[in-house]
Amino acid sequence: MIVVNGIALDWHEGKTVRDVIREMNYLFPLLIARINGKFIPRNKYDSTEIPDEATVDIIHLMSGG
Amino acid sequence: MADKNMVTIEIDGNSVSVEKDTTILEAAQSIDIYIPALCNNELVEPYAACRLCIVEVDDGRKTKLVTSCNYPVRRPISVYTSSEKVLRNRKITLEMMLSRWPNVQVIKDLAKNAGVEKARYQHPAVDLNSNACILCGLCMRVCEQGIWENIINFTNRGAERNVRMPYDSDQPHCVGCGACAEICPTGAITMADDPNQPFDAEMIRKAGMRITEEMIRYDEEQCDMRGVGTAHLVEIMDAYDLLPVMNYRYGKHEETPKISSDVFRKHFTSGKPDGCWLGCTMACAKAIENFELKTGPYKGERVLVDGPEYETLGGSSNMGIFDPYFVAEYNFYCDTYGLDTISFSTGTSFIMECYEAGVLDKEKTGGLELPFGAKDAALELLHQIGRGEGFGLVAGKGIRYMKKYFVENFGADPGFVFDIGMEAKGMEYSEYVTKESLAQQGGYGIALKGAQHDEAWLIFMDMVNKQIPTFEDKAEALHYFPMWRTWFGLCGLCKLPWNDIEPADNAETDEPAKVPGHVQGYCEFFEGVTGKPQTMDSLVRMSEKVYNFQRVFNLKMGFGRREHDAIPYRSAGPVTVEEYESRQERYDTQLKEDAGIDPTGMSSEEKVALTRKHREAQYEHLLNAVYKRRGWTNDGVPTVAKLMELGVDFPDVIELVKKHGG
């Protein structure tokens, strides 16, 4: 199990940052991902696998007026 | 299995795998092999004008010279960047350039590197200017491709070729962004200084150019502001259950795709940025061209609709209307009548809920049937407001007036209409559902002008990121962001280039939500205009003075105390059983986890009441924390000590706040 923005999610081997963003339906483009506090660049979302028991922060910035 | 999209090539004997259609120049740069290139720049499409980037390509059958900047890699090849043939041709090109522009530094440097000290030729149109235009075309390409304008272009032919604005005259369409001057490798283009004599025009231009470069590089993959403007938020807000649907009862709807940004991109907008301000390269204002009106005084005429923006679209879903033609029509007529689309749509959403709840009927509305989704009747109401007649006379006065009117004239239950009438300080709510973000409830309720999100948009930070869990955290956000965002108003600047485009390194900064790189840019704008150096803190301090003064002004006008920061309950939680049951799992969990109440076996009515009790108490706690952080009394009045600290302790101000316990 992993925790994403305070919400528990099932974990499986090979689950990537992109998988989590899809599962959470995070459509907003201005995101900042951290796994156990470590920053993951946007171009690594597809290739970065999340370890079991990880705490994942998908920080949403702001947009609009 | 080999990836079909990848191709492996050799460059000077070094193997490199790149995505298909990568250019040879990009492939070489990826492994730090230098190829000279004068007319190439990442911000624009390759052009192959200077021909300095030639390389020799061996495809297994034959070898040939190609320009590496625009040669796409599609199959394994061997590339030679410094073969005898390449070097000989590159030298000749440089000799010709040097013969024409002998004093241009960038040409001199490239020639020297290639072993060319002096040209063997005499050019008939030699230009001795050290800032001569070398016809690389970067300026016109960045104007066309980066800024989406076509202000400058090549004119004449042969030795007479040069870069000019059409007819050699000033072009009113030039936004003065300075991108052409910035990208020019020789300094041939210079910007005329502003007539209003800024302290340091160059500092202002440099700061502006950083935003322009970010727009060119990242906008399409970030918010696509130049493509669709703020309309891109429609589908995003729906995905997060934040798009107001049917007077803020719900946050999403199955028909949202009918009014999503893609619909407007395809069918309406002209595909060109239509900026609202000269010089802005975000240019997020959009227009629908040639739209045929179906109703009202201009029925049958084809017009240009200025919009729609997100709020106008969110206003439509709030009325339960998912029809892009309706959106365009109500957008146009609100503009034409001088009405705000937010006030009209939020007001009409309130009317529609009252209609469905039986507070209103056909008789009371003068014949208009106005349940949610009634688009024809909504347009007729809009025209009545414009004409100042019928039920439009009541609706046009806004929700605060209507609530009282419905209670006094139609016997409406005051509790119900005050719960669902979405206004604060007399101004209608803008189009976000705030129920799951306590900080955003405060953002609307405490805002000085009324229920507007532009002081603080904290929903993601609070509800999704869970970055501000305590009352103190929320109060800090409700201090910093309103002060920061007020600063834009003080300076007459738009906020959107602050947070709708993001610098490449923003994610790695300490406080990415504040976009520190852009705050630094605004410090430079201010210093460039006034000559006074600034920091993030000093900008916020400017706002704090004004913000507190505005609060005192509100106090003077009868809007500046705690009671005026109250919000309608719909802003904080579910008013009706139907609303609660639509998200029962969420609300039950929150009752248990946040309020410590086990909802098992309770009726929905009981749960609605308990949720309300909890959430209303939370809001009061929030007000306490925010007032404390801002240096205000518990009644929301700035204290004398705070006003003295800020230097706005004018005698009549002090007298007024003292009267209210400040």
C-alpha cells in the first residue's frame, strides 16, 4: 500500500508516478511529484517506479485568476 | 524488443540512440558534439538559412552534405561533422559571410574558429556595421512561431534583401514584446525606449522576456493559455468535483464534455491568441468569430463573442446548461448589456433552484419557466434584465436583493434562501465549489470585495495537496496570498503570468506555490520602473498597507466586521438531503474522521444537521485564526497597533477603528 496526498492506494510491482496520476484522475498539468520527499521531474513520471509503503505527494500548483 | 520509435546512429564514430525524427543537430548536441549553427534556436523551427551546420551523411549507399538542423533521423546513418568536405564548404560559407559583414562579432568568431582570418572575396553590398543584420531570420521566425504574430519579414531580393515591417512603417499590431531584439545574434534590432521614462527599461524587458520564453517553450504542455485560455479549467474542475453544477450543489456532470475547452478550440476560437493587453505574450483572451445570434435585439446578426473564459463556462454548468451555443449567446449579451457573466449565471442558478423548490413559479416570474437547464428562459431573463422590465427588474438587482424580496413577497423560507443564495458582501460567488476546502471558504468570505476567488485560490493546496492542515497553516495562506495578489491590483498588472505559466525550475524551489522565480521578476519590474530595489517581503508589505486600509474603508461603509465575512452554508457543506446523499460516502467518512461522530444508523437529515454544526464551527475557528494572523480584533477590525505598524494610522482611521474596538 502507498499513501498519495493522504489517501491510501493499492500498490503493485512496477507502479509508476504516471500510473498514480491516472488512477487519481489528476488532470491538472502543473504538478510536482515527490516520493518519500524526493523530487521526481515531470519527464521521469513514466519511468519512475514507486516502492511499496511509499508516501507520495502530488502537489498541485495554482491556475486561473 | 527494440523500440520502433528509436533510431541508433553514429556521429563521428560515437553511437547515439534518439527518437525518430530527431534532427542530426539535436542528436549531436545530446552527446556534446559541437556543430556550429547561426540561424538555429530551440525556440523556433529549423530554417537552414546559414548553412553552417552542414554535415556529411553516409546512409550506406551514398554520402551527401546536409544541413543538420533540419535533417530528421529516420534510419541508421553515419554522420561526419568535420570531414574534409564539410570543413571546406563551411569555410567558403564563412568567407562569404565575412566578406559581407566583416565587423559582426558572431561572424568573426565563427570564422576564426574555422580558420578563416580574412575573406578572399569582395562583396558588392558589404556592410561595415558591427550590428549589421545577417539575414538569419530568427527575428521573423520568433515573431511568427513564438509570439504568433507576423510583424516583421524579409523584403526585397538578392543583395537588397533586408528585414522590415510592411511598408517600412510602424505596425500597430506589434505587441512590443521585444522577442525579435532578444533573439537577434548581432544586436541589429533595438527597442526604442518607452516614452514614460522607466528607471531601467532593460531590466523590465529582461524580466518580461523570461516570461515570453517560458510561454514559447512550455505553455502548450502546461496550461495552454494561448490555445484555449482559462477555458482549460472546465474539464479539470469537473475531474476534481469542483465545477459548480446546479447552484453549487454538485461538482461535476456527465455532460461537461459538451462545454469543455476542446469544443471551443475546435468550433469557435480562431486559433490565434487575442490578447487583452498590448505586449502580453500569454494572450489568453479568446474570441468566437462570426457567431450568429439566435435571440435578442441583434437576432440574426453575426457577431464576435469576446470569450468564453472559465467563469462563463462554469456559470453555464451552474445553471445546468451544457450547450456551447448558449454559452456564446449569454456571453455576448452579458457583455453587450454591461453585465458580469458570473453575477448573471450565479444569480440565475439561485433563481433556478428556487424555482425547482417551489419558492418561485411561472406566475411569480411573469411567465418564465426557469428550472435548471432552461436555456431559452435564461436568455429571455437576460434580455429582461437588459431592458429593465418584468422579472428581470428583480433578478438584475442580484442575489442579496432577491433573497429578501422572495422572503417578503413570496413567503420563502429565509433559512433556505439564505443557505443557497451564493453571495457574500452582496457580490455573487465566482464559479468554484468550495465545500471541501475550508481555506477557500475563507478565501471567498473574507475577501474585501465580496465572494471572489482572486484574493486566494487555495482549493488544491488545501483539499488535494493537504499542505495546510491546521487553522494556523490556513491562516498563513490567507495572509500571504491575498496580500500578494492584491499587489497586482495596486500596480495595474494581471496575475495570470504569475501562476498560469511556470519556470522550468519552479518545482525544485522551496515554495513552488509562490512561484519564486516570477516573484523575482515582479521585483525587477517594480525596480525597473521606479529605481527602488524590492524583495518578496517588501512587495507584500506594500499590499498589507493598502489591504488594511481597504478593510477600514469597508468598515466605514458598513461591511468590515466579522458578521460581514459570513458565508452562505452551501459554500461550506450540503444544504439538502439530496446533496448529502449524492456524496454520502465522502460526508459519512468526514463525519467520522473529522468530527468524531459515527454516522451508522443515522438518518440523512440527522447527518446533514451534524455535518452543518461541525463545518460552521470550523469556519468560525478559521476566522479567529485569520484575524489573529492579520493583526485584527476577533471582530475582524484592524487594531490601532497594526495600523501604526503599517503607517496608515491617520487620525480619522484611528478614530473609526477605535469606535469598533480596534
